[in-house]
Amino acid sequence: MSENHTTSHEGENHGTYGSYIVGFVLAVILTVASFAAVLSKAFSFWQTIAVLGVLAAVQMVVHLIFFLHMGMKSTSQRHNLAAFVVTALMVAIVIIGYLFVLWDAQANMMAG
């Protein structure tokens, strides 16, 4: 009834405790920076949005590198990175196309 399930991860880099700690510390710093940017009210509304966008993009890169192990070190990592980039581009194309269609429809409806 019980089956022996073994998986081999030869050559795979699953990170070290040190890399996980560095990733965690960077993620915490970026999260605190995001809260500080909003709570300090040091920026205007649109500047705050821009700062949050940049911090979010940097945090995504930190998570991809330190926790999801996407990089250029091995063939497997390169394939995962390529699949992620293609997926992200497809999602961006769909979202941008959707926004363009809505903007164009709204502009044409308000013209008449």
C-alpha cells in the first residue's frame, strides 16, 4: 500500500541558510521601507505610488532570486527563468491590451 516515492535533485541549488537569511532580511527591509514611505507622508500621492511600485518590483526580484532560486547558474534555473519571463510578458500584453480597449471604448463613447 505504501509506495516508495523518491525524487532526485542532483545539481539543483536549493539555497543555503545564509542565502535565505539574506533574502528574508532584504524582504523585511523593503516591507518596512514601503510602510515608512506611506506613513511618513514625505512624498506626494503620485510620488508615493511610484516609490511603492519601485519597492514592490525590487521585492519581487528578491523573492525570485533568494526564495524561488531563479537565476542563471544551471540549465534548470535558466529554463525556469525563461518560462517566468514569457509568462510575465504574456500577462503584461493581456493587461495592457485590456486597458487599451477599455480606454478606446470609453473615448469613443464620450466623443458623440
